[in-house]
Amino acid sequence: MSKSVSVKLLIFNIAVALIGLVGYLFHVTVDAGMMVKLFFYPVYGYVMLSFVTSAIGIVWGVLERQKGIEAGRIGVIGHSVYIAVVLAALLAIWKMHH
């Protein structure tokens, strides 16, 4: 496994975003039980705010690159793309519902 914290954070963000996307596409919280809602609402909230953790991941990746960890470059590029995709997706979802 990579020793890069920025890459691990990127993998976590992507995994949570995919769980949120699947939940959104299958409308799992519509007429769902309380346990399902208690799981998915925090996931949705994290995904909506994950651009903040990705910005931290970018900074962390830069610091890793300065320490000589090459995987930090993957973290910087990955988090930059992640931020763009998440913000574009949130804007598209917002426009679809308003």
C-alpha cells in the first residue's frame, strides 16, 4: 500500500462519493427506513463538503512531494480532478432539482 496520505484520502473520497452516487441514483432514501436514512444522509453531506478534504489532500500531496514521496503527485492531480468533478456534479444535481 502506498505510504502517501494524500492518495489514501483520495481513495476514501472516491469510495464515499461512489456510495453516495449509487444511493442517489437508486433513490435509496425515498420511503426508506430510519437506519438507511441514518447511513446515507451523512454520506451525502460528506460528499457535498468533500471538496474541503480534497483541498487538504492537495496541500498534503505537495508536502509529500517536497519530502520526496512520488505518490504525492498522484494525490495532487487526483484531488484536483476530484474537486472539479464533485463541484460539477453537485451543480448539475442542483440545476436538475431547481
